[in-house]
Amino acid sequence: AKELGRDGIVQFSSDMAASARRKLSRTDELRQALLRQELVLHFQPQVDVKKGRIVGAEALVRWNHPKEGLVLPGDFISLAEETGLIVPIGDWVLRTACLSAKAWQDQAIGPIRISVNVSARQFQETGLTETVATALKESGLHPMWLELELTESLIMKDLVGSVAKMHELEKLGVKLAVDDFGTGYSSLGALRRFPLSRLKIDRSFVENIPHDTDDMAITSAIISLAHKLGLEVIAEGVETEEQARFLIESGCDEIQGYLFGRPEPDTIFLAAITNCGR
Ligand code: C2E
Ligand code: CA
Ligand code: CA
Ligand code: CA
């Protein structure tokens, strides 16, 4: 039994070493990916319900891996976050997103908003405000067309710190949105302390429409309360006509999801807007 136990430990630690090695080489690969320009942004339309057209896009990063093909953020963002690589990656995302939005606007499709995800580490580290300011300046994009998406759990972690940071960003003239709203158990009242423009209702609520009457009640309550607090509301993960109809009837301002378009590369997104008759 003793032998077995020792073997067990040896086995365990060599597994750990192997996994640590894998992680190191994956980190290295990701660092190279950034330099070799293997990262790409895809853009998913955000549709204004009243205007009936695309008014914005969320920028979503992908890794165009030479051997593995298109790798989704779920497979590398947490490693990037853990190793700090998210900071240079986040810089790149911000710069690229602003440049794309400016280029679209210059191609006379009219004003369009770009939403960029900000991770915990990016938000907590100093320098984000400067990075955002630089991305705006270098692209020439007017700040009012840039929105930063911060998750509910992130901003609730350190209320005082988050409020201060968000005021810094707001002073630049950019918009701030709470991503994945409804998953962090914070009250809408708590959100009053933040300089926010809108809430993004998490897909987990949307996916249960029209089967879960509780989720539907919560969703429509969130929308009307948010409006009373002067916040706009967008719902994510809208896949069916039924979901869209319910959200529109509940007063949701904008909708994003496969029903209206999947995340697509720059040129395909641009073609989609042009076809929409903007
Ligand atoms: P998220 O911010 O909640 O982004 C929405 C995710 O839902 C995206 O997955 C999008 O492709 C997917 N989605 C959109 N519409 C639908 C739909 O109708 N149905 C379903 N089932 N899914 C839908 P994606 O692109 O794989 O991104 C996953 C997460 O990775 C994002 O979640 C975000 O947290 C993170 N992420 C993506 N890009 C970036 C980035 O540039 N920086 C940072 N820090 N995080 C990013
Ligand atoms: Ca998001
Ligand atoms: Ca989200
Ligand atoms: Ca989500």
C-alpha cells in the first residue's frame, strides 16, 4: 500500500509537471501569436429594436491558429488573464476595434458603436485609461462610439475602486456597460453608484424564454427598472423570433444574437450592414 501511495504521488507530480510545461509552451505560443498577428477580431451586430437596424457591434477576439484553425476566446482568455498576456492582447483588441469602427464610419455607413470586452486584470491594472485614450487618438474614433463592457462580478468585487476607475474612463467620453448582468446577484440599486450607460442581460436569462416564466418575469423587471434608472438595455444570446418578440414587448432597446448575425470578420460584417440598407 505504501509503494502504491508513493507511486501515486510520483505519478501525480509528474502529471503536474507535464501540465505546467504544456501551459508554459501554450503561453509562449500565445505571446508569439500576438507578434505574428494571428489574433483576429470578429464583430457581432447589435440591433436597435425601434430603428430596426444595426447600430453597433461587439468585438470578439479569436486566435487564427496555423495548425488548429480558429480558436475561440474560451480556450485562451483565461490563460492570457492568468499570465498577464491579457494586457497586451487587450491593448491590441482596443486599438484594432477602434480602427475598424473608424474605417466603417469613413466608408459612409454612418455612425456605428463598437463594444469591447475588458477583462478583470486589464481593468485592475493601471494604464487602462491611457490605453483607451491612445486607441481613440490613434484611430481618430470619437469616444462616444466606443463602449467598454465590464462584467457585473468584476465591478462588484471592489466597489470603491471600480467607481473611481469608471469615472476616469467616463471622463474620456466613452460609454460603459455591465456585461453578463443578472449573474452576479447584485441589486440594480448598487449599480446607481457607477457611471453606466447600459446593462447587458446575460444569455442565461434569454435562453429560457419562453419556457421559464420566472426568468421572463426577472428579465422584464430588469428592463423596466433599468429604464427608471436611466440605463439602456441590450439582451445577448437571442436566437429565436419568440425570444426577440418577448424582449421587444418588454421594452428592451437592443438585441444581439445569432438570430441577427453571428460574429464575423470585418469585411463580412461591413457587407451585412451595407445590405441592411443603412
Ligand atoms: P461575452 O462577452 O459574454 O460574449 C458573448 C459570447 O456569446 C460570444 O462568445 C458570442 O459569440 C456568443 N454569442 C453571441 N450570440 C449568441 C447566441 O445567440 N447564442 C449563443 N449560444 N452564443 C452567442 P465568444 O466569442 O466565444 O466569447 C466568449 C467570451 O470570451 C466573451 O463572452 C468574453 O467574456 C470573452 N472575450 C471575447 N473577446 C474578448 C476580448 O477581446 N477581450 C476579453 N477580455 N474577453 C473577450
Ligand atoms: Ca461581452
Ligand atoms: Ca456577455
Ligand atoms: Ca455571457
